[in-house]
Amino acid sequence: MKKLMKSTVAAGACALVFGVVVPSTASAVTEPRIEGYSANVQNEAVSALIAERGVTQAEAETILRTQQHSVQALDTVLAQLGERAVDGYLDASGQPVVNVVSEAAAAVVERAGVTAKVVEHTAAELEAARAALESLPSVADTAIGTDPTTNQVVLTIGAEADDAEVAELLAEAERFGDRVRVDRVAGGFDVAIYGGEAITGGGSRCSAGFNVNSGGQNYIVDAGHCTGAVSQWNVGPSVGASFPGDDYGLIRNDTGSAPGAVSLYDGTVQQINSASNAYVGQSICKSGSTTGLTCGTVQAINVTVNYPQGAVHELVQTSASVNSGDSGGALFAGSVGLGITSGMGGGSSYFQPLTEALSAYGVSLN
């Protein structure tokens, strides 16, 4: 999803906010009703929830309020249980659910005020199935993830995947019975470099991700497939890239402006105050230079996507729309940063977790 970032920087007049230049007064927006959400992000997230889940506006707003506390509850309970928990997610109403395989563990979860779901397969059993699938030669246009709502590993096969190469994956999946579900989707999986697009500083673009800093120097955390392909951007040089395997990179921000906010591509911004991991069922939004602000739901985490360029691991899968040029753009939930746009396929979008990228480069959000 690479094209050149089209923004220009005028010193003192504008602020670089994640891939575009907006007036410094753009953050003055209508007061939102949900803490941490700008008005435009709230409206887009509510619209996405109404469309995806068939809820009312009031119910959608309640989900957004609820999930902020639910994510904190999941972090706490999963850390407390350790290996006694399988995984956790947010249900359709935004409430936290923790999967366990014993009544004793369920009692611990319930005492913490969180819903416990006793499931059949342990985390070790699911991981064994997943590891077996990933030990086979990778097949382009396939993905391997885990669905906590059904307690299954999910093998997703794109229509563009080679049938002969997929056969071995299918045979291995069958060996694990209902621990593995096979989903087939249209098309393939790609970082969306379409139609021979040139990957040059002057002719192509990605979307800037999150403004960060280290030792007094500002940087932009972006997609590794962007920074590995383009050495010099209009905001500064690429100084780090990890792709495939991961999909994060670092651009030195030489513009002199690096506010801690995400552009919504309509003259307003969303402030970003912290970074966290995403959970299945979480309502999220994405900002990118092609599709702008789009919202949806986290469908899976810890997903391995086999792009034609190679496998990328531990991605976040969502229903938010992305397209060519959105690579590197920001994934967030209100004021919490979650990920960096990596690619798309089968009607879903895929994101590199932000926390991993911050840790890898030793940088902090601005």
C-alpha cells in the first residue's frame, strides 16, 4: 500500500500529524460524549458499530464506553491467571470474556467481575495446532490465526493461493479435528503494491504512522515494507525496517513538528495518549492517506499472514477498510494507539502491533 506521502511542510504554519499537514487549529472539534474520543472518531466508530452489529446509536456509544474499562479488566485478569487462561476477548456488547478450561480458573475470573467461558481446547493444544501449520512451507495468500470466540485456530485460504501448495496445509489442519477451522476468502493477501507502482521518494507514498521520540530526536513509526523500500521521504530518511517477519520501520522526522495526534483527513485530529495491545471484539478505527478514517472491529490477533513477499507474524486482523497507499497508517481506539497498517486480504485488514514496534526501537509516543 505504498504511494508517496503528499504533504508538504511549511515551518511555523502547520503541524505534521501522521502523514498529512493540517492547520494547527484543527484539533478544536465539537466536544465528544465518550472520554478519549474526538468527535469525528466517535461518530465514525458509532456508525461502524451500527452497520456491523445492528445496534442503535445509544447502544453503540455504550459499547465504546464499556470497552475502555473492559480492555483494562482483560489485561489485569489475564496477567493474574497466566497459563490458566486460554485467551480473552470482548463480546458484542463490549464486555470482557476470558476463556478457561477449568472451573477453578473460572471462579477466579468471576470473582474479578469478568465473565468466564469454559472451553474445550487449552492454550497449549491450540498453540500445538498452530505451530504444526506454521512448520510447513509457507503458502502465499494464506493466513493462520486464533479465534477466541470459537476456541479454534483458523486457517484462512485466499482464492489466489496455489491449490497444490495448500493441499499439505489442509491435510495437516484435518489432523487436528475441530481445533482448526478452515475459512476460504476471495482474492489473496498483499501489502498492496498495485499495478507496478514505483517505490521512490518522489513517486510513491505510504501513510505516516505514529510520531515518537528518543533522546530528543523525533521519529515516525511506520510499516517496515515502506521504510525498507524507500530510503528518503519528504519528512526525513528511513532509518529502520523489519519486513517480512515483522512489519515495522522507523523514519527520522526532520520537519520540526511531531504532535501526538492522528490526522482524520478532514482537518481534525485524534489525540493519542498511550499504546496498548488489541483484543478480539474491540471497536477500532484506522487513519490512512487513501481511505482516510475508517472504523470496524478486531477480528483476530496474533495472525500470521503469508504475503507473496514473505510471512509476517503476530498481526491484528480487523474489518476496517484499507487500500493502496494506507500502509503505515495508524490503528487506534480513541486515544489509545494499537497498530500500524500492514496489508489486506479477504475483506479484512492487517496491522503490526504498535507496542512491539515501540519496544523494538526503544521509542516513546509523543
